[in-house]
Amino acid sequence: MPSQPAPTSSTLTAADEVVDICRELIRFDTSNYGDGSGPGERAAAEYTATLLSDVGIEPEVFESAPGRTSLVARIEGVDRSRPALVVHGHLDVVPARAEDWSVHPFAGHVDGDLLWGRGAVDMKDMDAMVLSVVRQMAREGRRPARDVVLAMFADEEAGGTYGARWAVDHRPELFEGASEAISEVGGFSVTVGDRRAYLVQTAEKGLAWLRLVAEGRAGHGSQVTPDNAVTHVAEAVARIGRHAWPLDLTPTVRALLEGVADLTGLPFDPDDEAGVDALVAALGPASRFVGATLRHTSNPTQLTAGYKANVVPGRAEAAVDTRFLPGREDEFWATLTELAGPHVRVEKIHHDVALEAPTSGPLVDAMTQALVAEDPGAVVLPYTLSGGTDNKSLSRLGITGYGFAPLRLPADLDFAGMFHGVDERVSIDALRFGTRVLDRLLATC
């Protein structure tokens, strides 16, 4: 049987090139250590800019600091009277130690239907899908339904200070006229019973990385020291770390659980914690995402004090990663301050807002229709992300953000475990599926 001819520039589709683009992006080590010591995003941004300029889309590439590089391009839509849609990704990744992985994390290794590498799901997969789709549209002379502001940001993995936050604060004109945005960690499938459901991210928890500081009386370790900074911090850490935050179901979480109840036949009673847990468990691997959105969370992560075993230090510190629910921040801070106690000062290392977007409307309808067109019979449900995205920064401009990186996943894949995990990987079939969904969305939304 004769082999098929290689695609030409006029017949090349997003599905043809999405894997190659994703592999190349993975091969750029853009590790973000959070302290400025990483390689930065410059090389990946320049590669991305070339992909766009090759098809006549001219991006603006800019740096917030040496090597911390982002880019933004505006693609004219059919109806320019409508507000623009921001489609954004980030180019940085969390670090990966090669010795922990089955393959090198920056090799872009393909094995059968799987593409392995740091960033394969967070989020160079989405970056590649978006780039391949807009390239195909440009080659074919098609335009999106409305203006698209395409952005690839630096520094998302450390809170966006050198990326989306910097762009919003210093270059807000790049997003002029935009009202909505889509980005990562949504639109992926889960198998519930015998049905496939896609979870569109319509909300995300707020985050506060905190420093607990206690100052006491320094002295010799052999003396009685009631005002001991280490003791004060240790007690605060224990109270915060062991605190059982109560079940608190926000509107998005309730909508998700109601949908799962419809699919499974399990009862939904918001006051029945065991029943709620059963509904979450029915989501399989995605339960790790959803389970952390039922309540506030607070996890101590670091302790620092002293310099010698027989010296009581005058200062002790701890770090805590806290995440609070949309609409519940005031009550969260009141409880946390009480848990810290009178001897401990709470300082913010990094703080960002919680978000909750409408679970219905034209954009949500368009996302749903694009998914169902490619996977008839599927169900689309809203969910809350326990982490955070660059949608937090864009919200400062009044832009409503959603998570929509569409992937049709194998039922047995621990997708949640891929994020920041060892042996991160994504299905090639899922990447190609995502390009088709995104093409439909941009053409119609």
C-alpha cells in the first residue's frame, strides 16, 4: 500500500503539528524555582513568536526582568464590535529532577500514544494546541468569531509576578476591550460510571502563602524560658495544620455535585459529609482536584529557627500554604488569625484572589457545544480549581476567566497526579482532540 504524502503548508492541520510543537516546547527547560535562579522563558518565547510570525501573526515580546519573557498578539475576529477573548498560557514549568523520572523530563519523549515531559499537562500541551489552531486558521485565511488576544506568560508557577501580573500592571492596553479569558486546567474528561463528563473550570480558590513569625526572649538553653519563640511558632503550626475546616459548598461545587448525582444516582445532601465524599470519589482521579474545594485548606510547609542546640533563639518562623474559598475570605482570615494566637504575627508572602465565574452564558454554552460536537453523549459540568491560574491577574482588568484546555483522557489516567508530578505525560490522541475542540470554539464563540 503506498504511503500517504506528507502534508503541505496548505493542507497541514493543527492535529498534524500539535505534537511536534508540544515536544519542542517541552525541550526548552523553563524551570521556575521561584527565586529568579531558573533559565527563564526567553528561548521558548522566541520559538513561540517565530511560530506565529511564520503565519503572519506578529506578537509583541517583552521582558519584566532579564530572561523573564512573555508575548502577546491580537488576532482580528470576524465581529470586531464584540469584546475580545483572551486565550492565554504560561511558558514556565515547575522544576524536575531527571533522576526521579523514567525518561528525561526535558526530552519530549514519545512512547506509543503518550508524550512525556515536564509541562506535558502544565501547560505546554495547551500552549501547543492553541498555537497549532491559530496557525491553521491563519494558513486557511479563517478568522476567529471575535478578536482573540493570544498571550503566553512567564512566571505563572511562582504567582505571575514577572508574567501576567506584570503585564496587567504595566501593559494593560494589550488587553483593551477584552471581557473573558480561557486558559489551563479545565475542559478535561473524567469517567463517571459509564459516562464521560468534561469539567470546565469556572472558579478557583484564593491563595495566601503565609509566614508565621514569633519573637521571644533569647537565652541559654539550660534556663527556664516561658517566652520561647520556637514554642510559640510550633504551637501555632500545630493548631493551623490540625484544624478541621468545616464543609462549605460554594455555588460551583454544588452544581458539580448535583451533576455527579444525576450521573450516578447517588443522593446529594449538602449537609451529609459522607454522601458528599461519595460523590467526590465517583470522579475517580479528579477527586484530588475536587476534594480540596469543599473547604478552606491550610498546610504548614516550612520551619526556620535557631543556630545551635543549646541557644534559645529570639525569633522563629514557619511558612503555611493556605487556600480559601470564593466569597469566604473574611471568615477565613478571622479563623486563621485566631489559630495563630497572640504570640505569632502573620505576614503575607504571596496573596491572590479567589474567583467564581458564571456557570452559564454564551461562552460556557460555546465551550459545551464544542466539546459535545467532538464527543457526542458527553456531559459538561462546572468545577472549582483548588490551585490558581493567571486568570487571577487578568481579573484585575475586569476579565472573567475560565479553565478550558480540552482533553479527552483515558479513564484510568491519574490526570491530577500529572500536575507537578514525576513522569508527567499526556495522550497524543487527547492533544489532537483538543485542537479540534479549540478550533470549533474560536470559530463560534
